[in-house]
Amino acid sequence: MHDAAQVRCCRTFFLLRGFRFTAGLGLLVLIAGMSGIASGEPANTSTPKPDPNGRTIIDPLDQRFADVGTDQVPDFQKHVMPLLGRLGCNGRSCHGSFQGRGGFQLSLFGYDFKADHQALLDENAGRVDVDDVAESLILAKPVDADMHEGGKLLDEGTWQYNTLRRWIESGAKTRQGDALTLERLQVLPLELQFESDQQQVQLRAIAHWADGTSEDVTDLCRFASNDDAVAAIDENGLVHSGLTGDTHVVVSYDRAVVPIPVTRAVQLDSPVTAPPTSQHPIDQLIARKHEKLGIVPSPICTDSEFIRRASLDITGTLPAAEDVRSFLADQSPNKRERLVNELLDAPGYAAWWATRMADWTGNSDQQLNNVLPIRGSATKLWFEWLRVRLDDNVAYDEIVEGIVMAESRQEGESYLDYCETMTKACQKGGEELFAARDGMPLYWARRNFQKPEERAIGFAYAFLGVRIECAQCHKHPFDQWSKDDFEKFSKLFEGVNARQNNIDPESREIRDELLTKVVGKPYDPKKINGGDLRKMIYKAAADGQTVPFSELTYVNRNAAAMKRAKAMQKKGKEVEVDVPKGYLLGAADPLPLDQDPRGELMQWLRSPENPYFAKAIVNRVWANYFGIGIINPTDDMNLANPASNEMLLEKLASEFVRQDYDLHWLHRMIVTSHAYQRSTETNASNQHDRTNFSRHVPRRLPAEVIRDAVMLATESQTTAEKMRTQLQEMSIAGDVAQNRNNQDFALQVFGQSERENNCDCDRSDSPSLLQSIYLRNDLDVYKRLDSQRGWVTQACKSLGHDGPAAKGASDAVAKSQDLQIRRKADEIRKQTIARVKRFNSFDEKQRARMIEKAETQYVQTRAKFREYGFDSPTFAELIENPNAWKLTEVEEPASQQQGHLVKGATLESVIQDAYLRTLSRFPVGEEQQIAAAYINESDTVADGLASLMWALVNTKEFIITH
């Protein structure tokens, strides 16, 4: 025994007195009942000992079957299949593979007892021979390396061999009926705390069965470590200490998966000065873990680091140079809390988090292709529906309810009214009409979300943070879910029909009338090609004509049988109808599917007993701010992947529910903690910590944020401010011009999520050579640096110098640029006039609902025109007579220039502005002098300033958090 390796658990007192702690919905109950001291040698179990509930614990197999002459009989479920699992027979690389091995297939990890028993007792295979036991292949092959393709697995006379032999001798039987239920798997000790190298602790596992028996099954369990560097574990459950840090070792047996926390504290040669303690609830919970690990957290970050970090994380947007100046000059003690509130109210917050939520819910242009008759509109409607709710801070559970419970039509809305509204909503600028609707049925309409099993996997991923796809084929190796659980859960989604062209049968006549108007003759589906019809519908909708839309319906697959049964009952005959049933994950009671079960599904999500729903969103939001979840990966909540700080996640999730799923509260709670505000500076105790939030770990910015940051850094102050407030051309708002492959090169290079798979890993934050090449040498970056309306030109003018566009430009080039600007302005003018005419065509009620947003959008258009150098009418004038608007140039007085850079600025202030708009800090050390010297030595000031901006955008500091 190693005295230093101690196990402490505050729950032992309660557990010894019969209390139980449930791990949540449907999870196995873990209990403890032994000393908190971890033994360095396997526990002596030769004499059965009673467990805390008075049960006698049966000795392990290595003692009971050490003698070949034993008269005990092994149990197929309890002993034989787990033993074959320990030997590797039913693993992925052996007989547990989908193809089996050597004509012999077992269920993966041995959870289908009936199928495995039949495979073993196949009369023609000779695997089990009760008449000539020694000739049974499951005995003969594992002891013969030449005979067995998998090599020698055991020796004759060992307890493993004797167990298999004794089972065959007793008739190779299995339990009739349902499998025996494992109530709980008790693993001791509950927690390991190592203090030095070369320490060892033996785990002990006790199975408690529903038949009242308890048995030591340590020698039948599978053992694994989540981090071998911190704690390695061998096949017998002996844990070896490793590096400092923390992890879990995982014990699996039957359907149970039990993680055991392991820690090894940092031993410091000299003390590290600790920063001031925090009373913030998050910091208090994290401090407990730090104390256990011997970690001293880093100090708080600087103000410039905080405003940049918080702005990028909350709004996906670089802070403006002027905002950084003001924040750094502010001496208020609560300025960080005030900044967080301002950022939560900024347009970028709703846009960026709508983008993140669109990732998780699967808003994919490819999967929504042809779902709506107007090409490319579905993803925009989806995004706007989310953005409006986030902008209004609608409760998270209500947002999810609008998705899960979505109906195509509003209450009392006719099919014709529905089609009229959707036709207008799909036009550019009409997205608010869709956003105003209660539900978001597009979630159910994706092409890769039509089969029940696809929906079960996608639903669990989006709203539970659970990867359940393994259970589609076999019992989940790291969680409780079986294939039967998966199939029962999938049945809940069978009746929801949102396929293309699906409509309520009662609406088909109206649909055909609309199609008749579209094609110009009586509609006959047999006489028109589907592709041609889509083109006609697209053109008709573009011209403002109402076109038919598909809708979501619920199909009661048993409706006909129930109708017949009721008819028979009226005649006095009793007829039973088999109502199909589905099950919520982990639920014992079925849900009848004679009506739409999505109401019960939503009620289950909100249930206090649901261990996933609140934790999933809390964990994903947390990962946005720290680069790693409290559970990591964020979409893989399973028994073998526990939280790095369970109390922290539990507290945040439960308080989030008590706050009525208030997302602003959640963001504010996280960002105002010291844990979030830690510096990147490390000390001897936390230099290797990445999971306990003792320091800020720099991470590369997401794809959309990087692309927008480059634009904000290189655009003029006026344009950049419009981008921040109006989200024009911002990729965090999906306002990106795409190429013919529906991709933006920068977003593709930096790993934007394609939303094709049910995995948060669809979004990549890995660095690549192509990313460096893009920032250093892409034409798009150079165009922005040389733009007539970019920051370099604005800075040059403020210094009284020519901008890069004027440098060496011929009259022909200048004239060509002016012509392009005029054409662009005229195109926008025509589009605006068309939108105004469409707005005027709406009824009074619709115009009243849309007037405020329409006017706001026109303010953006007028600002764009002024930037281009053209005049525009007022909103009232435009509404009154849109055709009166003519393209007229206007000269902007120099006195109306906006921003910090004005004529007469100094080179020092221009350099400072460059640093503030890119790195959110003033130049330090010799940076100011080096930049000034370089600009003065350049051929022109424009060359020097463009090089300075290029250099800043290409620093590591620009594309990572700090």
C-alpha cells in the first residue's frame, strides 16, 4: 500500500448509510461503500464481504474457477460474454467487426446475448461441442497460436479456460427471456489522488444485479484511460501514476460505464504568487479544482486584451479603434461589466450567435436545395429567424420549441395566405416576414434529415450534445445506449413529414390552381418536367406572383386502422388496435404515436430530470469563450467522457434553467468571471493546464471572424462602422458574395463549418499553410489595402498625401473605376426602387409591421450612396414616388469626414490608429519608431502605410485571441 496515494470523497459518509446518487436520466446508479484509502495492491477478496446494503459479495472468477474441478456453473451474460470481451474476441478487429472473422461474427463488445449465443452454438460450426468439450473451437483455438488467426489468447488450466470449459460442460445454456438487469456497477475507490511517480492503485468493481446478487467482476471488466500520460491503467484495473494533471479512468461491464477521476497535484520548488481571489460563483467552483491540483491561476488580463477578447468572442467583431481608446481611458471600476452589456446589445451579438446556432442545427444550403421554390432563400430565412430571436433575447428553450414544435402555417392561416406570405418572405429584403412566424419548419425539411434514424441522430446532436449514432448498429461502447434504445427513440420521428412537395391533402386543389397560373395552362404533373416546373415557379415568384409551398404535416400511420376499429365498435364489435409506440431516451414508459409526439419531446427537454438539454448549450457557449468545453468534445456527452469540472457544469446548467434559459445571463455570467479574464501569462503550476481554466489559452479566430476582421482593419472608418452597426458584407451575418460553388475562399481556407455532419468538428480551427498564404499573398487582401475607399487611402489623405489608388494611375484607369462605381450605384438604385414598389404593394397591416425595418434598411442604402458620391431621396419621398429617383452626383464637404483620422493628422496618430484597429492596443516599445522609420523610408507614404497594415494583419497576434 502507498500511503501517499489517498482517495478522498465527501460522499462516502452518506453512501455508507444507504444514500444513492443518480447520474441522471436513465443512468446507472453508482454507489460506494469502502474506505477512502486507495490500496497499492489488489484487495483481498477471498472471503465474501457484505456490501453497504447487506448483500454478500460473490468472489471473482479468478478464485472460483482457479480449480478445474469446480462444480460452479458460469452465467452466459454475467461471465462468458464479458470474458470473451476481455480476451478481445468481440472487438472491432476480431469477431465483433461488421463482417465477422473466419465466418464467425459476434455482436460488437458482446451486448446482443441472444444472437451471440446462437452464433456460438451453430451446429455446423463446431464452436461449442457439449458432447466433446475439449474439441470445442472456443477452447481449442485460443490456446493454439498456429490454429487461431488472432494468436494465442490463453493457456489450458487457467481460470479463463476453466470458466469457458465449465460453461460448455454444463450444457452451454443461456438465460431464457429478457436479459438480467444490472442495477449498478460499484467501482472502488471512488477517486484517485496521486502525489508522486510510480504509484499504483488497484480498482475493484462489484456488479449489483436486479436478482439480488452482488459479485466482484473486476477480472471481467474492460479498463481504459482518457489520458495515459496522467494515469495509465492495465487490463486488470491497476492504475499507474503519470504526469501532473487530471483525467479519468473508465471501467466498463455489461451496460455500465463508470468513470473514476484521477488527479496528481503539481509540486512546486518555490511558491507562486497567487492573484487576488474572486467571489464570482464560477471562480469559486474552479478554485476548488485548482486547490486539488496545486494550480495557481494567472493574473487578470489587461484592458486592451479584454476589450479585444470580449468583442471577438461575444460579437465576432473587432472593436473599433475609437472604442478601444475610450475603454482604455475609462477609469470606472465597472467598465468591463458595462462593456459586456453593450456588446450583448450590439448587432454583432445576434448575428454571430445565430451563425453558431445555425451550425448546431444544420442550416446547410446544400441540404436545403429545392426545399423552397425560390433558390437560395432557405438558409437566409433560417438565419434571420434565429437572429431576430437572439436579438430580442428570447429564452433558449423557447427558441428550441419554435424549431422542435414547428408548423408551416400560423394558427388559423389558410394555405393560400401561407403561400402569399412565404412568396414575399423569400424575396430579398422579405426575411423579416418569415422571422415573425412562430415556428422554423426548415429544420425538418433538410434532405439529410428525412429518415427516422437521421432525425434521431441529428436531434440528439443538436439539442442534447450526444452522439448516439453508434447505437444505430450496436450498443454504444462508451455510454448506456443500446440498439434497442436507438430504434425506440427513432420511432418518435417517423410521423413528421416535411419532404419536398408535401402538403396537407385538403390544400391540393389550391396548390394546383396556383400551379395552373404559373404554367399558364391547366396543371398536369404528367405533362411537365420537374426541373422545368421549378424554373417557372422561380421566375413567377421573382415577378411577385404567389407560388405554392410545401408544408410540414404529421402523418398518423395508424389512422386508417383506428378509423376501421371505431366503425366496428359502433356495430358492437370490440376491435383492438395496435397503436405504434416510441420512447424518449432512457424512459421506461412508451409514448403512443397516434398523435404528434413532439409536444412530449419538448416537455422532456425542459424536464428537470433531463441531464443533457441545458448542459449541452451551456457547454457549447462555454467552449466559445475558452476554446474547450467543460465536457470536450462539446457534442459528445457520454458516461466515459465526464466533465472536467462536474460541479461547475451542474451549477451553471441548473442556474441557467432557474434564470428561465436567459442566454444574456449565461454570456454575462461567463465573461465577467476571472476565469474568462485570465491572462495568457503562465507560471510553473499552470503552464501545461488546458482544461481547468487557470489561464487564457490562445486560439485561432473562427473563419467568419477572421474574414470580417481583415475587412474591418482595411476598410475606411466610415465603412467599418457601417459594417459593425448594419452588418453589411459581414460573414458573421451570412452577407457574403459567394462563387459558383457557393463558397467564399477565405471562409473555406479558415475552416468554416459546412454543416454536413452531426459534429461540432465540422468547424475547423486548425492552422494551415494556405491560411498564411491567403493573408500574405491573396489578391483579395491586396485589393483591400489599395482600395480608394480603404483605410490606407483615408490615412494618406489625413496626412495630405495621395492614396494608393491615385499613385501612378492613368486617367483611363481612374475613369474606368468611376464608371464601375456609377454602375454599382445605379444597380443598387434599381433594386431599391423594386423593393419599395413591392413594399407599397403590401396591405396596410403588413406595411405597418415592416415600416421600421424598411426605413432602417434605406438609411443603410443612403449611406452607401453617399459613400459612392451620389445623392438619394428621403424615405418619405421614395415611398411617395419611387420612379422619381435619378442618379445624381454630390460633392461631400471635407468637414463631414468621420472618424479619428481627419486632415492634419500626425504620422504618430496614424500609426496608433493602425495598431488600435488591428491589435486593439497602442504600439509598445520601439514599434512606433520602427513603423515611422519604415514609412518615411518608403517610396511613398501610401506604400509605407499599406506595408504597415499588411504586416499587422499577418501577425500571429491578429488572428488569435490574447
